[in-house]
Amino acid sequence: MTIIVTGGAGFIGSNFVYHMLNKYPDYRIVCVDCLTYAGNLSTLEEALKNPNFRFCKINICDREAIYKLFEEEHPDIVVNFAAESHVDRSIENPEIFLDTNIKGTAVMMDACRKYGIKRYHQVSTDEVYGDLPLDRPDLFFTEETPIHTSSPYSSSKAGADLLVQAYHRTYGLPTTISRCSNNYGPYHFPEKLIPLMIANALADKPLPVYGEGLNVRDWLYVEDHCKAIDLIIHKGRVGEVYNIGGHNEMKNIDIVKLICKELGKPESLITHVTDRKGHDMRYAIDPTKIHNELGWLPETKFADGIKKTIKWYLENREWWETIISGEYQNYYEKMYGNR
Ligand code: NAD
Ligand code: TDX
């Protein structure tokens, strides 16, 4: 079995690479990643020692290079994680989101059509459903919830999802789509809420909470997401969408306070800054379908997952300190300097 994992040098993709290499010692895992600011080869240091693993620095929009790779590897399965993933960056500059998230998805699926594939899996997001109101805790996103996006990021992911469904219906491509809630855990890029707050708190820097911090996200430990995708690619029904979520809704402000508590830092570091434009209020996934069909359930409780995550950031300072000392610093100044 050969699996192409795109975006495998990023947060969730790298966790998936390690999950698959550990669980299936006879699988060949080929990582395709062009190493944007969010991709980091050092994350794959251990994987690179494994003879069943190959890393290819390729942009998923590069049709010629992708076709050549398919000719070399004859993959059975493609799992497409590669994406521009940060909502704030999409608000600043949407174009690259359209290129990678939509066009790149089309190129990957065209290669699957041309060379044949057992399964193409698209890693999507709960953000394609838009948001839910705070005063209706009874509402959840199901797979039937209409697509209703808010940001250029979520719109580009929704565009990709629609293309995947079109390729399934029009060309009979054997596709599946998963829409997961917010992930957290090791190798999470420090522009995202949880790792940003951990890094800033450790440096006694202000903790920039957008608006009042009342927005709700449904947090899932990254390993649980990887296990769900593993189940879908092996046992999920072709043509289907599966929602993945932790039933773990939390307000941003409560997450930030919890991180302060765990690190023994004062809540006075919390600084309320200008809200994100078009900021989604609440995400909440109903994971009944994946539970009933594939037996998936989240295994890591948030109280344990956040402790493990903080421990990982304490023990792997070099990984994130290298990132935040580089070009990322310019981005940070631009984003938060005037807020
Ligand atoms: P990330 O930003 O950490 O990683 C993205 C990876 O894709 C990086 O390694 C980057 O170099 C690579 N990449 C970007 N553009 C590329 C291109 N054109 N060609 C090849 N490689 C490219 O993202 P993440 O948080 O790991 O998210 C992975 C996927 O999961 C994305 O599709 C995202 O939409 C989805 N998702 C993320 C979350 C979350 O909470 N992080 C939740 C649900 C879904
Ligand atoms: O500095 C911050 N302050 C703050 O209050 C940052 C970076 C974020 N926030 C808020 C915005 C959101 O309400 O925290 C919440 C989480 O923000 P992000 O970490 O940027 O994640 P989010 O916008 O929810 O999107 C994430 O989950 C869905 C991923 O980045 C997406 O790729 C995924 O699809």
C-alpha cells in the first residue's frame, strides 16, 4: 500500500505521517509538501530515518511534477492535507488560498483520474458550515448542514469540497471528505490560538485575545483526528462526507486562562485586541455519523490533551523558537503591532 500524504510537513499532516508509519509498518508513505512558511522539514526528522518514508518537495499546483510523482509511485490512496490554513492570513491576502486550496486540489484529483486510485481523501474543515449562534447550544453541524462560509479561507476550502463532490459524480472518482473541528497538539504552528498563547505566556508577552474572547471552538486532540482519517480511508463509504469533532466546546478566553493557570502565569497578560473581521461565533460538530458507521470516538479528554500539549511545547522549545525568531516575526509585528 502506497499513500501520498500532501501537506505532511505541517501540523496535522505530520502527525498523520507518524501515526501511519507507526501503525502500518508495511505501508509506504510519500509526503508531498512545498514547505511554505507553515511546513517544516525538521518536524519529519524521525520519519526521514524510516525506509518506508519518502519526502518530495513539490507544490500541489505543479501539475507536471505531481504527474511525474504518480508515475514513479503508483499510489493507492491520496490524503490531501496541503492547504493554506490560517484564517487571518486569508483575510490579509486571499489569492494564495484560491491557488493552493482550490487549484491544488483539482491537480491532485486530476492525477488520481489519470493514473487511477483506490481512494482520494480530502481533509476539510467545520468552517465550511459557517458558524452557529451562541444562544442556541442545541444546534450542531451535521453533514447535511448547508455550506455557508465566512472567510476567504473557509470559502476556498468549501470550493475544494464542491470540486471533490463534482469529481466523484462526474468522473466517478472514489472520494471521501472529512470535516473536522479545531485541532491542537504537537507541531501546531505558533500563529494559531493555543501554541501562540503558550509561546507568548512563556515569554511573558501579551496574550492577544480577539474581542471579548467569547467565540467558541470545538477542540480535538490531533491524534484523534488522525485516527478518524485512518478509519475513513480504510472503511469509509466512497462519495461520503464525515464530520469529526470532540464534543469539547470552549470559549477562547477560557482556553487562554487555562493556559495561564497551567504555566503559572498571571491573567494580567491577557490583552483584548481588535476582533477578527467576520469572526465566526461558534463551531460545534455532530460526529454521530462517523461514530455509528465507523465506531470512531474521541479518546483524549481536553484536560489531558492540553497538559500533554503544553508539556510538548516546554520540551521542544527549539522547534518553535526557531520558527518565531525567523520570518514569522515580521508577520507577527504586522498582525498585532497595530491592534
Ligand atoms: P498547516 O498550515 O500546519 O500545514 C499545511 C502544510 O501544507 C504545510 O506543511 C505547507 O508547507 C503545506 N502546503 C501549503 N501549500 C502547499 C502547496 N501548494 N503544495 C504543497 N504543500 C503545501 O495546516 P494544518 O493545520 O496541519 O491543516 C492541515 C489540513 O487540515 C488543511 O487542509 C486544513 O484546512 C485542515 N484542517 C485543519 C484544522 C486545524 O485545526 N488546524 C481543522 C480542520 C481541518
Ligand atoms: O491571536 C489570536 N487570538 C484569538 O483570539 C488568534 C490567532 C486567534 N484567536 C481566536 C480566533 C478564533 O476564534 O481564537 C480562535 C481560534 O483561532 P485560530 O487558532 O486561528 O483557529 P480558527 O480560526 O478557529 O481555525 C482553525 O480551525 C479550523 C484552523 O486554523 C483552520 O485551519 C481549521 O480549518
